[in-house]
Amino acid sequence: MYLPFLLLCLSLGVVKKCAAGENWCYTGCEHTPTHWGDLPGSFCGEKRQSPIDIVTSQVQTDPNLLNFTFTNFFSQHVKSLTNNGHTVKCTLEGNTAEINGGGLNGTYSLDHFHFHWGDTEQLPGSEHSINGYRYPMEMHIVTVKKGLTLDQALASSDGVAVLGFFIDATDVDGDMSGPWNTLASYLTATKGTNVAVKSTISVADLIGDVDLTKFYRYMGSRTTPSCAEAVVWTVFHEPIKINRNLIKQFPTKTRLTNIYRPTQDLNQHEVVASPATPLAKNYIVHLWHFLPQSYCAGARQSPINIDTQKAVVNKRLGPFTYTNFNNKNIIKSFVNTGHSVQGVLKEDIVEVSGGGLGYVYSTVQFHLHWGSSPRDSMGSEHTVNSKGYPMELHIVSKRKDLPLRVAKQTPNGLAILGFFIEPTITTKSSSQHWKTNSTSSPMPATEAWKNLTKYLSAIKDINSVVEVTEQISIDDLLGDVDQTTYYRYNGSLTTPLCNEAVVWTVFKEPIQLDEDLMMMFPNQTGYRNVFRPPQPLNRRTVYVSKSTVPRSVKLFVLLTCLHFPDYLHSKYNCLVIRGYEYY
Ligand SMILES: *[C@@H]1O[C@H](CO)[C@@H](O)[C@H](O)[C@H]1NC(C)=O
Ligand SMILES: *[C@@H]1O[C@H](CO)[C@@H](O)[C@H](O)[C@H]1NC(C)=O
Ligand SMILES: *[C@@H]1O[C@H](CO)[C@@H](O)[C@H](O)[C@H]1NC(C)=O
Ligand SMILES: [Zn+2]
Ligand SMILES: [Zn+2]
């Protein structure tokens, strides 16, 4: 009955006038999403609409969002697929799949599931987004409160519970087989016909190994007209991963493209998350001074721009004494802190003194700051003559005679050693000559960083921790970078609460690291530009140690530069020349 009716409508070119509830579209008709509110009986212009952008920094954890219980999600199989002109809707055999728990008030019975996607050129098409990021697709499992008819459910503020799953694209060939491939094989451009599914695919098969304890929750609406405000939304944090080519089959085979509603205002509503959901911390630095008890607006804040012309030479800034910097078993764990990664050291083993510090400091941890690309000069916190580096390493120590709590409130309670990191300079054949002849060119500390960055894939979630078993010492990470030439000033922590308790040491010579390894930090964590910009120096003085690198070496470097003009292309050699000019 339905198909000929629809065909008639199409042939008349007046789809919008055909049937009540069917006179809307995503594109190419009178009632596109911005006009859905004009439809008779529509709630689409109201204040509790879906989908939304989930801004994780504004999401609170709700301890009541306990685990879901899924009943018959494995045993019930997909019965049919229907291209209804707006999406592909899938129904199950039987009527016994149910959910409860997950903070829902009651048991909900599965009605159907359907999809939202973008276009054949792989433009993303999920309905919800996370921090502005839209996934390629989204699956909605629609359930209705047990004991209510669909009409009753749509009239109740929590009558419908929808489970939203993001679908992400992978290039893994293996993902072409299995349930998603089977499902995609039934996709059709023919509208209004139920295509019977002969294979056995369960909803659980499609969900795969998504962690069902990590999810967001808010009260919203259906995302298609009439947009009834009857939906308890659950949006799972982890996406389902399927092959890129399978995702493409949805718009291609159905000839439906960009079938998603744009995100709606949250208005005064709240999004909460289950306790297991990692919530990215805010890195909006200009708002830090609003944080309670924050020192971030103080007068001796870090980082700073170091103006080398104004740095005062201080003869007391001699060499450092390091204890256990060469110990290969001192990194206890590697942690994702929500805005960086931190190597936590075993307690009371590693120490720093000398270097004009005046006290013995116990090294507690090291962490990194970075931008978005190793080829960018943005990423370090400190800058030298307004020049930044792509990364910066901070080795954090506290005064040995003070507990950490007290050290954080004492003007010289903490000592941080800062090292810039720049990409390894790879010159052509002549580089061999350079390396063997120069004593001041640092050997890249590649092996240690390779071993360390291996752990990044194990700490993708915020607050996740991995135990470090590789043999890596602090010395290994520093390589043979020159540690005699450094800047010294009084400053603060560079993250809230920005305690003004830090004696800063910023070394002049950068550590060299392979670009591939540097890229792993933004790529594996998903964090980019995790650095605070330079703060006003105010009345502070920046001191500089007297370089102890023999002049003859620097002279040699300079001569080498002049002798092999190729080297002058390299940033590093130019730095060395500038160094010569200063001291
Ligand atoms: C929830 O599920 C997770 C993983 O399945 C499990 O580790 C955890 O103990 C469960 N929590 C409760 C309260 O049952
Ligand atoms: C849970 O649902 C029942 C019946 O639908 C309702 O009477 C009750 O008020 C609801 N409880 C909460 C906390 O929403
Ligand atoms: C840091 O502050 C202390 C106390 O005001 C002062 O004695 C010291 O010289 C300062 N150090 C630097 C490097 O400015
Ligand atoms: Zn939907
Ligand atoms: Zn830092």
C-alpha cells in the first residue's frame, strides 16, 4: 500500500503535501530542519531539543548512572531493514530485547534502531558532537518505557530512551567483515520496502566491544519531527569502529545523504556522565584566574619570554649536581593528566642540587607541553627572544626538607628544570661529517623516547595510568644536551592554581627528538596546544649562567658553518652561531 502511494507523491513532485508527519526533509524541500518548528503539532522549536554538542568541560559526573543491564541483546536478531526516505530503520525479531539500569527510571523495550550519516565524500554525519567534533555516523537504538504505548510514551517526559552510539571510520581491513558488512549488504535505495534479513545479526554484534559503562546523559527530544520532548538520551563515549568503505556504503546504496539534524541549544539543561566517563579538563587559560583560590593572576607568573639581551650573567649559577639521574628504574608510572602526560618517579630517589638553587630538591615527576605539530614553533611554554619551540619538558622537584603541601606555598619550595625540544636536524650526506666533528651537537636521545612514547597508547583515557617497566633514566631522556648554560628566574606553576613557588631553570640548548615521536603526543592523547602563553615579567630579573662550553668548540662550530654553507640551512646551526655571539 505504502510504496505506490509514495511513488505517486514523488511523481507529482509534491512530497511535502503527501502524508501527515512525512512532509519534512533534511534538504531540498520546504520544511528543512530550521523550519521543522513550523509543522503542525511540532515541538521542534521548543527548549529541550536534541541533538546537542556535548562540552565535556561542563559535564558533571553523576554517581547514580550505574551500569546498564541489557536483556536479549545477543539473542534477538535483526529481522528487516527499511529505507523510509529519511533513514534506514531496522527491526528485530520478537519483542523481548530490554534495557534497564544506567540511571533509567524503569525498564524500556527495544522498538527499532536507525542511523544518521553524512555524504558519500565522507563528510561527517553524527547528530551529537563532542566538544564540537562530529563523527562520521551515529546509531540510535530507540526503546519505549515498558507498559506504555508509543503514543503514551511520546507524551511522557521520559517515555522514550534512546541509546546513541557514535560510529568512527577505520582503515582496518578486518573491519570489513562481520556484522556490519552483513548489515550493509541489505542496504537499498528502494524506499518503503521491508528488506528481510536472512543472516543472523544481533544488536550486541553491532555494538561490539564499546565500553558500555562510559556514557553521557541528558533529557532531550526526538531528532525528527514532531521532535517530541520525551527522550532520555544516553550517548556512549566510545565510538563503534567500522571500516571507512562500509560507512560510505550507507549514503551510496541508499541515496540518502546528510541525514542528520544540526545541534540544538542546550538552554538551561544539564549533561551528566557516568562515573567511568573521562571528562577532558578545561585548558581555556584566560579563565584560570576565575578559579577558586587561584594565583594565576599574580605578579610572578610563568612561563615568560626570556629576553637574552636583558638577562643578567650570574657567576653563582654553576653546574647542577644530580643524584640518580642515571638510574634506569626510577620511572614508576606514566599518567594521562587530562592536559598532559606525566612520568611519575619513585619517591625520594632522584635529587637535584647545585646550580645556584641553595637547597636539595627531590624530583617528583616530569611532564611535557606541546602544540599541534613539530614543524610549528608553538608548543613550548617559555620563549626565548619571542621564539617558541614545538615542545617543552618540565622536570619538577620539591625542596627535600618540606612536604609537598608546604613546598607549594613556599616561594622557593619547587624547582622546575625546563628543556626545549626541537625536531632532530637531519641534513644530507654531510651530516656525518658534522656529527663526528662537533662536540657540542647533542646526540638525539631517540631510544629512550621511543621506549617512553610506546606507553602513550596505553593511557588514552584521562586519569589512566600505566606502569613503566622499560629501563629509562632521566639522563637517557636528556641525551647529551648542554646543561651548563641556563636561565634562572622566580616564577610559578604554569597550570592552576599557578602557585608562585617555583625557582625556574630553563636550559638554553634544546633536546632533539624525531618528528615522528613528537607527533605521538598530540596524536595519541588527542590534546593539542597544551601550553600556557608567556606571562608579564613585571619587576623580575632573569639571570643567565656563565657558559662553560669552551670557546674553541664554539669557534669550531662557527667555522664549520662557514666552511660548509649547507649547514646554514639548519636552524640548529644558526642557534649555535647566535650562542657564540652572546657569550
Ligand atoms: C560495571 O561494569 C564494569 C565493567 O563491566 C565493572 O567493572 C563494574 O564493577 C560494574 N559496576 C557495578 C556497580 O556493577
Ligand atoms: C519513575 O517512573 C514512575 C512511573 O513512570 C513515576 O511514577 C516516578 O515518579 C518516576 N520516578 C522518578 C524519580 O522520576
Ligand atoms: C627569588 O626570590 C628570592 C626572594 O625574594 C630572592 O632572594 C632571589 O634572589 C630571587 N631569585 C631570582 C632568580 O630572581
Ligand atoms: Zn535518530
Ligand atoms: Zn609544565
